[in-house]
Amino acid sequence: MNRPPLTLAAFGLCTDCRTVHTLPVGNSRQYADGLIKELDERRCIDDASNPKFSTDYLWGDARGQMFGVLECEDRNGNSVVLKAFSCQYNGEWSVDGWVPPIPNPQAFEQLIAEPDREINIRTRALKKLQATDPDHFQLFEERKALSQQLMKEIHALYRLTNFRGATRPLSAIFPGDNIPTGVGDCCAPKLLNYAVLNKLKPLGLSEFYYGRENKSGTRQHKKFYPACAEKCRPILGFMLCGLDGASATTAAQKKLEFLFADDSLVVVAKPSGLLSVPGKGPENQDCVTARIREVFPDCPGHPEVHRLDMDTSGLMVLALNRDAHRELSRQFHDRETSKKYIALLNGEIEEGSGVIKLPFRLDVDNRPMQIYDPVHGKIGITRWKTLGIEDGKTRVEMIPITGRTHQLRVHAASEHGIGVPIIGDRLYGTGTAPGQLKLHASFLSFIHPATGRKMQFTSEPPF
């Protein structure tokens, strides 16, 4: 299947500002096409045609690798084009004309020399021993400890600076302790790190694979790919932070707090008063999905898989590709997701809990109002429990079993439900303006459509 050209080259969630920062392809594709032509014609990556830098290397047992081009602008407004290859090229870190690696190669080699020697001594000794030999376990643990310590010291060499001027070691940016091998050696981090250190403003990025396809078949000759999810995504959000023009830094989008982002989906905390999807009229086009599409222009036209009322705040998940949209939509339809809400009711009620089963329907004479109707209404089911009394108001947790329109608001306000409306409810209470409703989607869980992992998110209510 032919896919449309990528417009988004790289993105990542910055955990400092809870914003997804992005970098477009821009005009970099034409420079990348030019680099491909040079590789085809020259059959080497350096001007001197050193045999070690021949492109024949990319068709051998080592297979091909990624190349990247970053279009930049210097402080005088001049165009600057940078190029990089991933990791090493035929055992070499540095090649004239190409962006250097993030750590100093000499410092890297000095660092690993002695630990490598000690690790190799134990590796050779282990090969001579049976697994049941008393010395085998001790040597194995020694080698493991040496390897782990070496990796920590290697990661400390990778110090990344972003466009806000903050500098961090790799270990302080990458989530968790298990940092994959090669993080920081891909094209995008190399190019961005060089740009920020040399006062260059990135405008567009393109990355392509050149050479014999990889063993898994996921990378093919002369094909373009976005920055990788496993190694680059967790650090690109930090690296792009502070870059003027990065899509997610507009004032409107800063109102969206991002909790998670990958190739399949994003999870955001929607503020009260913002529509989930566009409404009627030009004044109602600003919404969560519009802001997501501005950040992720390659996502589906309708990335939403569920909705929150305009006045309800809290967690929403949106799909970034069709497969993810199809699977997440199915999970919501089949009630395989879990959701919890926190509400502040406009009055005191006794401590307790229960299950509300209430039939209601649309009031066709007073849209979008929902009304109790035991004859024609459809059942909505909600579990609830009180969490405490606060200055004459009651904080409750509400868990919807069904997903009817305005279900929690109706179940709270109706005399056939809890009998006390949610504070700020403009339809069923005394609210008078958008953004007053004290109802927050505080918990959301689902199965990741690509990895199969159970995802769980929490968000504290702003009240």
C-alpha cells in the first residue's frame, strides 16, 4: 500500500513541561534526496573515497543503516544543512563532513578500555568452566556487575542540551533504568545536539535507510522513516524543548497536558471548557482533536475514540494511526476499558456507596438535556461512593458501567439517583458558564493496541 509522504519527522513528550514537541520534515526531503543521489554516484561517504568508507559496506553482513539530514537556520538567517549516520560507520565514529557523535570518541575509548579488558578476562574464563562449577557463578556475577557499571559510565558521557538551555545526562532523561544499547547514537539526537551546541535553529528533518534491508525487514533501501520509537522518542521531547516553532509550543496547545505519546496513541488531560471534537460554527472549532491534529498532522482525521463533555475535565486517549483507532474504538465499544471520575457535589450527603440504574433519554424539546423516563429511557449504570465532606460539599468517586450521554451528571442530579447536582453543572445544576463543572476523568486504563500491554493513567482533579 502506498502511504502519503511523512510531514512529521520526530516528536517526543517532554516530562519537564508535559508537552509533546515535534519537528516537521519541512524542506529537508530535497536535501535528503540529494544525499541519496551522492551515495549512489560516489559509492562512498567521504570525499577522499577511502575504501573503509565505501557504500559496499552497507551491502555486506553488517547490512544497511540510517542516514539523516537536518535543515537549519543560523543566527544570520542563512540556511545550513547537516548530515549524520547512525552509530558508527564500519567501526568509525567520526567522518569528515558528517556530524560527530554526542560523546567525545577519545573519551569513550579511554573509558571502555580497562573495563572491557576485565570483562573479556572473565568471559574467556567462563568458557572454560561448566555451569555447575563453583567458580562459574562468581565469575558470571562479576562480569555482570562490571558490565552494568560500564554502561552507567558510558551513559554519563552522553550529556544532552536542549533549546531551552538545559543540559542533562542520558540517565536523567530516559525513563527507567533499562536504557537500550545505542540510545543517543541515532541520527536525530546527533543532529539536534550538534544544532543546539552550534546555535542553529532546526527547520526540518528527514531520515532514510540505505543498504541491504535489516534482518526483520522493517528497514528497506532508500525508504524514509520517522525517528525511532524505542531509542529516540523518550529523549526527543527533552531535546526539542524550547525550539521556537515546534508545533506543541503554541499558547493554545499548552492547555493540553500530555501524559503519554508514542507512534500509536496519545493520552492527554483535557481542561474543563474545551470541546473534545469540533462543534457547529467557526467559533466552536477549537477542541482536543484539532489541537492533536496540529501536533500530529499525519494522524487520522478523527483521532478520538471516546469523548468527554465540554465542561468535563480529565483523561482522554486518542489514536495516531488507523489500526490503533480501530482497536481502541473496539475496546471502548465492548466496555473493555476502565474509567473513574471524581466529582464535587453541591451539598452534603451521608457517607455511603451504591449502584445507580437509571433510565433516561434525550429531551427533544430541550436539547441536549437528558431526562428521566422509566418507559422510553435507556438504562445507564454507575457505581459511586463518597470520599468526604468539604465545606458543605461532597466529594464522590463515580465509575460508569455504561457510557450514556451526560450519564454521571444526570445520575448525580436526579432525585432517582444521588439527588445532588455536580457543582458548576449548567444543565442539571446552578452553573452559569463553561469551565465551572467539578467533574474530572481521573483514571483510565486500556490495552495498548500495538504492544498488548495494559496501560493505566491517573490525573488529579483541579478542584
